Amino acid sequence: MERLHFEFPAGQSAASRTVTGVVASGDLEVLLEPRSGAVTTIAVQTSVDGYGVTWKALLERVFADATLPGASIEINDNGATPGVVRMRIEQAFEEAQLGGTRP
């Protein structure tokens, strides 16, 4: 298990909180909560050690657009591919803007 922390510039606060995905074989869960201020913080807990540089590169691409809403994000990973990571993060932002799907 490895725990990683990242921070990126952001726009206005996300509209609501949401949960996307599940922690299962080859997938991950994204928990998103609105955060005031122009920043998004990300805490990643992953079952795969030694991929900090890969996570950093992937998240830098996802958050290159500083207009994404401000949020506090927790990612619980069980070996998801980069494509799944990006999809779940984008899904979480979309659901948060629509009012959230789960508490």
C-alpha cells in the first residue's frame, strides 16, 4: 500500500459531493467533496507501490485545465489503468456538477 498526495490549481468550488466507482479488482473509487479556494487536493491510496511518478504524470494531464472545480478528492485504487483513473475522475466532476449521486 502506498499513500500519495497532490495539489492542483482549480476554479470555483464543486457544486456537491459524490462517489464514483468501486474498489474491486482492477478498479478504483473516487470520493469528491467541494472545497473552497482555488485548489484541488488529491489523496491516493493505492495497492500498487512504486507508481508515484506515473500517478503524478496522469494527474497533471487531468488537472492541466485550472478551470476544473475546486475539490478535495480521495482515490482508493486497486490497480486501475490510467484510462479508468481519468474516466472516474471526470465522472466524479460531472456528477458533482449535476448535484451528486450519493452522500
